[in-house]
Amino acid sequence: MVQVRPHPRKRDVMAHYDMLGGRIYDLRYGHEQSVKYDVIFSRWSIDNADLVLDVGCGTGLLLSRIKAFSIGVDISITLLRRARRRLRGRLGLIQCDAEHLPFKDEVFNKVLAVTVIQNISRPENFLMEIKRVSKMGSEIVITALKKMLEFEHFRNLIEASGIMIKSSFEGEEVKDWIIFASKG
């Protein structure tokens, strides 16, 4: 496990989710996240041969829907413990800082970062890390809470990172902006 001394804001985010706990997280956000996942999977597919990274995996709600080999990372050890119980050890879970992913370059061909970017102190670094660990031609889904980030700013951040936007979803039934993108 990579140990990175968190930025003060990161400590706040970690403390918030650790305090919230896995069960309460699921009760509070489970339905809301499920609606986002339904939209994502209605427009995006994962093949069993894919290697998938879920950045900010929380309690493993999204990972539980993926059949391909997947790795989940999160800053909260409490949420990861809940994910481990939910997923029964069928994939890798790592506690780490999303701005410093503990992977070699160009490993994953599918990357998801659902409702994470607004919790990141330096979103530019976060996006560069996603790009770095993604293989050329990989597919990437990034979402952001609408109440925390204007769509234009969100889109501009992604474009500035060099990640290529393919399409977006802005429907009112979802609390996030959803961007479907790729590397190169």
C-alpha cells in the first residue's frame, strides 16, 4: 500500500467518509449512485477481458456490477472495508490518494471515476493520473456533482488534461454531469 501524506483537504475528505462509515454511506448514497451507474452502463460496456480501475470506489457499489477483473481505490479505509465484505475478495482494493495512483503507466483499458473530482484538491493532477494509468485507446468515464462544479468548468478540466471527450450526459434525473472519454 502506498502511503502519501495527505493535503489538509484530503484529510478532511478521508475523515468525513471514515466517520460516515460504509453502512451509512450505502444507505445515504446507494440509490443516487445506482441511478448514475444505470446511465453509465446504458451507454458504455465492459468486456470480461477488460482491466478496470474504479477511482474512488467507496463501498464497492459500482464494482459489484462489473464482471471483468477490477481494482478499486479509495482514500477511506472504512469504505474499503465495506467494499471488501461486499465483494468477498474477488478483486483488488487499495487505499491511496487519487492524485498519486500506485500503478505503472498504461495499465487499464477502462477507468471510472464517479463522483470523485469535486473532492480532489488538485483536479488537474487527478486527471493526469487517470490519463497516465490508462492505455492508449482506453475508455474513461468521469462524473462530477452538478451542485459542486459547473459543466463548462468540468469539461474544460478534462479537455486540458488531454483526455478526449466523446460524449456527455446531463439529464436531470442524475445529480452528476457524466463525461464519456478516451485516451488518445
